[in-house]
Amino acid sequence: MGLFSKWDLEVDVVAVGSGLGGLSAAIMAHDAGKRAVVLEKAGKLGGVCAYSGGEVFVAANHLQAAAGISDSREAGLAYLRFLGAGYEDPALLENLVDQGILAARYFAEKAGVRWRIVRDFPDYYHPKAPGTVAEGRYLEVELIQGSALGDWRKKTYRSPHVPQGITHDELFGWGGPTQVMRWDFATLGKRMTEDWRGFGPGMMAYFVKAAMIDRGIPAHLETRVRELVVEDGAVVGVRAERAGKPFAVRARKGVVLAAGGYDWHRELPLFFEQLPAWNSQVQPSVEGDAYVMATEHGAAIAGVPANNLGLIFGYQVPGEEHEGRPLWRGSWEGGYPHAIWVNAAGRRFADESFYRDYIPKIREWDGVQQRQPNHPPYLVFDQNFREKYPLGTFLPPQDLPEALVARADTLRELAAKLGIDGENLEATVERFNRFAREGTDPDFHRGTYPWAAMMTGDFTKGGNPNLAPLDKPPYHGLRLHVVSVGINAVGLRVNTSYQVLHVRGHAIPGLYAAGNTTAPLDIGAGYQSGMSNLRGMVGGYLAGMHAAARA
């Protein structure tokens, strides 16, 4: 028994975390004839995936041929190597692509996950990067009703960040985020009343149903895993706390750490992400627990350049919280017409419509001044914007909170309220307006990436969907902050079976990791929507199988 005279529960595989990685691992262990259990620190199932857009990025997936979409493994690898920029581990990358194809098919055929292709949705860098396609690699799920979850219905996360009860095709068909006032609110209201789920909440509903309802895999909520139990160098269980009491669980085959990254840890983001401040959209329960538990037993960590992973700008509406902590909302409005982002010097610094361009530039370092000149960024927009487009959940007719948004009759006055350079801001807006009226952006080429145009453009206005001048007072502005979506630059090192590696290079027997808990060596220095969910699904798929087969 080692550390304990009595186990409170004995199973074959313990999944720590109930997101896509943890539930995939539990499903695979169960399907291999083993007993699995899910331990979740939070009060609901679903993890970070349930807060997400619910995309899984699978090149050469099994649905493309039926839809008449041409793609190949080789093209997918070429694109992901471009994203990785040489920082990817070739074996891990190829494993991710190949096993992603198999995992998506497995969960469709064996777990009832009803995938669908997001139509006409291009890769981020299409058509400018090698191996990109115009559509077919983003998979989401068909809508699923909350009633399918039985008693778990109210114990599974919904998301404060994505629309409820619609698909991507409907979102874009209704005009996208800029055209909220044109959405089909009758359909939307009916779906919400009937608890139809899509995006991340829908994806996790399918996996919760497959695991907890169809397979009867037990899950313990509000159960925080504190330590790994190790005997003779092998992980044999976990020590947790449940209802304020110790809860020891033996894992005869393995423990899968799938508890997310370190977004709400007090120190780790500052150590690893090279920014002076850090905020997060994800659940406050994501505190880096897996890193602490694994590294105290010799687990290796690794990282990639933090420049270009999943990160956005955002803000916190005064008074909004989730689970007792501030709720941070993402800001995409800089790419909308009649809006720009500037730094404290009052100057634009990136293509505001394409976060792959502006996120690296927030970390830009001035070695002479010893500072990051683009941090923090500021959103500036005019009355045209206010009359046409939403700011987060505030629709055009609604007043904006004075504690969040400054307002002034002139750009110079607005700059004074925001604490930025007024003369430069006036010059920046004058230059931007001149080009916006022509529909071009020679400075940063805004509006030239089809993906970015779909996400932040207004196709009803004609011309460049992302450009229109700021020329109608009053002017509005707010300081933005860096907001993580749970995708971190550093994580636990794993091999192609998702066994956690020791600092001396060997696999730690009985210890696995999946998803955002793992180092992103499989994708390297870049990112693409759906890659985080792909990493979680593949990691859980392989870890669960491998653990179940251990002697």
C-alpha cells in the first residue's frame, strides 16, 4: 500500500480533469474493458473545452471526402510545419495529425459524437501559407439538447463567451459577430429555452453523455487532486480532497493529468509567458495543479516561444464574475470597421483583424527603453461604430458603462482621458481614415485574410469588410488587457503515447498527460483554432488506450 493503509476507491485509470482530454481518456480506458473514474476540481464537468468555440482542427478528416472537399495528410503537415516554425517536434506533430484522423472517427463511430464540417471556413493563413485549404478542417458538433445529459445537465458547463444554441454555419450565415442585430433571435430564443447546445458546450455535452450516461463512468465533482502516489518510481494513485476530507484513489493502470494549464496560478504565467500581467477567460479552477504534482516527482517541463499561441486582448466589465473571480471577455472589436487599436504612444502597431499578427507584437521589446511599447493596447472607435456594432454583450442601443469606456467629443480629449499621446492619436486616425476610405491598409494589410474577415468583418458595407473611417464624434476608447484562453507556452513533456517524461528522459510509469497540461511541442511556435481541442482529444485517446494496456 505504500503511503496509505486503505484506498477509498480502486480503479484502473484515473482521469484528473473533465475536459476533452480527461473524458477521452476515460472513454478509451472503459472501452478497453477497464474501470475508469474522473476527478474534477470544479463543481461542473466540461473543463476549458466547454468555454471554447468547440472546433477541432483535423486535416484529412473522414468527413471531407463525403463533402467533396479535397485535402491530404501531406498538405496538413505542410501547413502545421509552417505554423510550428521549426519549434515543433516532428514525431509529435506527425502523431498528432495521424491520430487526430483516427480519434475523430473513433468518437463518431463508438461514442456517438455527431461531427459536422464548418462550411466555407478557411484555415487562418489561407491562401498565403503552404498546405492551407479554404474549408473542411474545422469540425464542430451537431446541436445536442441538454436533456440528453440526465442528472448531469445542470452539472456541465455552459460558456459565457460563445453564442448559445447555434452552429458556426448559422453564426456566419446571419452575418457574423458584427451583425448581431440581424441575427435570428426567434430561433435563438427557442433554442436557448429548449437548452440546445453547440460550440464548446455542445462538444462537451457529447463527451459527457458518452462517458457518464452511456458508459456509466463515475465522476466526482469538487474533488481536488493534491498529490500523486508513487511507489518504486511508478504512479499508482492520487491523494485528493473531497467534501473537505481525504480521498485516496488507486490507479492500477495509470493516472492521466488533463487539468488544463496554469492560467490562474499566481506566478507561473509571469514566469513562462513574458508579459507583465496575465488574465484569463477560463475557469478559475485552472491553477496549474498538474504541474506541481508531476514536477515534484521529476516530470520534465518544456516550452515553445510564447509569441504566437492562443491569446487575445480583452476587458473586464465591472461587476461581472464567474465562480467568484473576475470574468474576462475577449475583444475582437479592433478589427471591426470604424475601430482601431493603438499603443500608449497613440500609434497603430498591427493588423487589428488578425490576432496572429497583433499577439506577437504585444510582446515586442524596446531594448533601449527597456519596456514593451505596445503593452497595454487601447481600443478606439467612433459613433459610427456605436450605431452599428456591439461591444461585447452591449448592443448598439445600450449605454456603455462609464467605468469601462471613456467618451469625448474630440480625439485629443479622448487621448487625455485614456492617458495616451493625443497628437499622435490624431495623426494616426487621420492616416487610417484616408486609407480606409480607399479600402486599403498599406501599413498592416488589414482585411486581407479571409478567416479574419469572417470573424471581424462587415460584409454588408461593400469593399474591404474590415475598414471604415473613424470620423463621427463622439469618440470612445478603453484600455485593453492580455487575456488567455487557456493555451500556455509551457507544459509537461510527453512522448507519442502521452506518457509524461522524467527530467532524465525516460517515461514515468503510470503517469500520462493530455491537452493543455502538455507542452505544445507537437504544434511548435504557432497556433490555429481547433488545435487545442485536437491536442486534448488525441492526448486522451492515446493515453487512455496505452494506460489500459499496461501490464
